[in-house]
Amino acid sequence: MTTFSHYRGRFAPTPSGPLHFGSLVAALGSYLDARAVGGQWLVRIEDIDPPRCPPGTDTTILRQLEAFGLHWDGPIVWQSARSDAYQAALERLRQQGLSYPCSCSRKQWQTHPIYPGWCRDGLREPGKPIAWRLRTDLGQRPIIWPDRLLGAQRFDPADLGDVVLKRKDGLWAYQLAVVVDDADQHISDIVRGVDLLDNTPWQMQLQGALGYPVPRYLHLPLVMSPDGQKLSKQNLAPALASEPVAIARQLFQAIETLDQAPPVELKGAAPAEQLAWAVAHWRVERIAPARERPAPDAYQEER
Ligand code: GLU
């Protein structure tokens, strides 16, 4: 595994809605992990799916990060401007026989648990719109890595299926975009929610195929709503607080959610002060590896 000489982390939100408490925990975890070792922390806006990203949401997210004191390094990258890089990567995969066009619709293979690879050896229905898929059976497998929180992980990407890299509507898929951008931005450490754990094997297979270095991974517990669902924009998690007293309270709760045991005196302190404490005291080993965390009580009050 390639080692990086400098720590460089990132927070990579999809601007489909404002940040909520769950995204704050992910942003904070990656920020603290970077700053605790004097590393850089970048922000990348993952706006590859314009119909899902209302205009202006990227700006809302950046203002939210600033309000919580989460200041980033360097220029922000917008995935919507990176099409050429993704196309070049797809072309390299195609030349190696690791990606292929696919005309199948989901409906056609809906009785199968994963896409059965029907177009691997040629389009089933030439002339129909095509997506591009990854040939998971030919790449590196199994994929094994030591997650910094969850320990040894082992997956066979072929069991997960030939994931789409470019959609039929011409939009880029997350799996390819994230790998190309993390490599181009020299990201050494990926800290994100455990909901993306089973995406990592595809991403690592792609890194291998494209000759990219493999970053370290740390998958954080997910914050669950009182009704037992992952906090997400889809299930209408409320946006983060926007006034100072509530911001201070939510930031404290996010530090607590990451099991960093902040002292009560810190409650209500300005974000800069809370973050300075949390950076100085950040310990990944404190995070209980349980995959789920309840949302704090105040979150329920604010619903
Ligand atoms: N854009 C993804 C999301 O908002 C995160 C991608 C990542 O951290 O790899 O869920």
C-alpha cells in the first residue's frame, strides 16, 4: 500500500440539501482527524447529479461549515466541472477491458440480487441507450483493508456486482468520480459514514485498476433518527442550526456523538474554542465501533 507523506482529508457532501446533524458528525470526524495531525482538510462538492442538487445548496453547505467553524484548506472542487477527468479514467478502464457498455434496464434483471453481467461480452440490445459498468470479476479481488475503526474488512467486488460508472443519461456515477477526485486531490485519509463501507471495495478495485495510491479508511458510526432511520436528506432530517446558541449546542453534541467526551465547561463555548479542544484531544480509539448512534435529544426537540 502506498503511504502518503502528508495527511490530507476531505469532506465531500452531495448538495442535495442542507447539512443535517448526521452530515455534521461526518464533517467533524474528518476535520478532527486531519487537524489532530496538522493535516489538510479539503471540501469537495459532489454535484454530479444536477437534478438532485437544487441550485444554491452548495453555497448553503459552505456557509453552514463556516458557521460551525469548520474552515477548509485550498480551493473547493466541484465535481460538475470534472467531466474530462472522469472520461479519461473511463477510457483507461475500457482499454484494459475493465469497463463495458450495458443496455440492460433494472427492470430486466430485477429478479436477480445484483446485475448478472449480461452485457459483459457484448451489448444485449444494441442501439438502446448504454450505461458503462465496471467488470468486477476481472479486477483485483478480494479487496481487503484495515478500517481504522472497524478493523479488517474483506469483500469480493464480484459479489457486490458490476457497478455503474457512467449512467445511461450521461451522468457520472459516484463510484468513479470519487476515486478519480480523491486521487487527483492526493487524499491520504477518507473518513466518512459507515453507510459507504460496502462502496469501498468497488472504489479500491478502481484505484488498483487506475494505478492510484490507496488511502486509509475510517468509517464512522451513523446517526439514527428516533424512528430508527439513518438521518438523511431523503428522510427529511432537519437542517443544522443557524443561530449561535444552537450552533454551539449542536457542535458539542456532535463531539459527544464521536465519543470524545468533551468536558461540560465546553458546552456553549464558541465553535473555535470547542474545535480547538476537540483537535487537541481527538482519539479514534475512543469511538465505539457500533455502527449506529442515536441522534441527540435536542435534535428531537427541533424537528
Ligand atoms: N458525497 C457522498 C455523500 O454525500 C460522500 C462521499 C464520500 O465521502 O466518499 O454521501
